[in-house]
Amino acid sequence: MLYLISTFQFDNVNGTYEQLKSSGSLRFFKQSLVNNLNSYDATSQKLKLMEDWENKFLYEKVNPQTQQMFSYKVFDDLRAGTPLKHEMYLKNMNEESIDVLLNQAELIKRPA
């Protein structure tokens, strides 16, 4: 569950590339390198869109579902790497809620 509700921020640090583009300095590089830089930029923009979608889905769908089923204080203990200080409990565990959660997990953690 901790893996499902965790997000990992993608930081696209592209200031230098943007400066090279806006100044026209890319013309001083081999075309193959420029093509690779452009490809990386396009891929990083797609990744950012995917990350935005995943975060929206997590906060609007998955988190409300898991908050009804699990103790989040235990997740905080696990993230901190400390011994569990809080009681783990499972609640509202019925077949329907488990099916919804499994389907959400399959959707959000599917490799692109």
C-alpha cells in the first residue's frame, strides 16, 4: 500500500537547455545532439503530464479509498524507517472496496 500511495517527483531541470534554445546557440552544436536534446525535452514534457495525471488520480481517487481502509499513521512510521508506533488497522474491508482498490492500483502503477 505504501508503494501505491507514494509519489516520486520528477524534476526536469532544463534551464540551460531553454537558454540555449532562446539564444539561438543550439546552432553551434551538431544536429544529432540537437535532435537528442529535443527528444529528451519532448519526453520530459510527456513525463510531467503523466506525473500530473497520476497525482490527480492519487489525490482524487486512490487516497480517499485507502483512507477509508488503512491507518495512515502506520504509513508515516514506515516512511520514516522507524519501528511502528501506531496500531495498524484495517477497516471497511469488503469485497467491493478491495476490488476498487486493486483496480486503481493496476491502473496507476502500470508501466507506461
